[in-house]
Amino acid sequence: MAKLVLSLNGSVIGNYFLEKERFSIGRKPTCDIQINDQGVSKEHVVILTVGNDQILEDLGSTNGTQVNGQDTKRQILQNGDVIEVGRYRVKFVSQKAMPDMDFDKTLMIPAFDRTKLRQEEADKRGPDTESISTAVANARNVKTIFPLGAVHGISGELAGQEIELVRAITALGKPGSSAIISRRPAGYFITHVAGKKHPIVNGKSIGDSPFPLDNLDQLEVGLDKLQFYLK
């Protein structure tokens, strides 16, 4: 499991395991790592766990975020990366459990029924987990190809545009109100990243957990309205 090592002036302050899919760092008490420093924004940066990767995104902080001394807005973290947040250093440590997994490839399986998938995640019973694992393994063996997804801009800055979801992660919105769409073996998922307003799917706001998408779902991310579809 990946973890963060927080330090100040070379002295380690704490270790934090990334057990949540959305892990926040900032000055607010509600952040997973609270840093009481005026150089740190209330909600400074978030780390999303998507599949076997951790994606860092700066939340429009005043002083910015650096990784290994370079300014960054969004990037996939690598083992040993050092994140600079104000005067503090956060080292990312990861021993990936499944190094052979690559969600940027087209080796996918057909999406599970959304209602069934939510029930499985809610129940978290052994047989359900085993069924999903077996399905993924079988899909790899037969090399089933999952249909390519895309979004079409209905209104907002993306109106009239088509974005093919060919990458493992596709970012939508702006730093103050953003989300990502990720490709997984079970299909496409949308996840809230930043902003008080969560993404809306078919008129209903989603939570902080990744939300499975169905063909022709209507999405709202910030001021952008889009339609998700499978090609």
C-alpha cells in the first residue's frame, strides 16, 4: 500500500497510508493531512488512487505545489517522489501490488451492470469480490476488448467538442471544480477531484467515491455539460 511521509526541516512528523481513494492535504481541519502553515492553502492538494496509480492534483493553491522541485498541476506519482507543500515535504512511497496492470491498454472487459456493481461494493462480501476477480482474470485470458468511451460537450467551454477517453485518466473541469474519468477493467468511472460542487450524473450529485458510467449518461462538471457514450 502506498503511503506519505510528512517532514519539516528534515525531521519526520508522521506517516499516512493512502487507504482512501481521495486523500487531501491542506490547512483545513477536515483535510486528511492538516498542515497549519499560512503558506499552505485551506485545500491545497489532493491525491486520487485510481486502480494501481496515485494521481496528484493541485487544487488551485495560492503558492502552488512542487514535485521534485518542479511546479506541477497534475501528475501520476512515482515511488520516491517528494511533494513540496509550503515549508513541508511529503515523500511518496509505493510498492505496487500488481506491476503488470496497465489501465491505459485496451485489454478491458465489458462493464458490469451499475446496480449490481454498487450492491457488490456496498456489501463487500467475499463471494462478490471473488466473482469480480475471476471475471477480470478470465477477460485477460480471452483478450476481450472493452468499447472505447468518449464525451461530447453539450454546453460550457467544451460545447461541440468530442473527447475520446483513450487514456487511463482524463481530467475535466478546472482546478477549482474538477473531476476525472478513469478506465478500469469494469468500465469507465467518474471521480470528484476538487470543488464544493460534486459532478452530477443524470441530474444527481455523486459522492467522493468513483461512480460507474453507463452509455449515454449526462454529466455536469463545473459549468460544463457533457454526454458520455461508448463507440
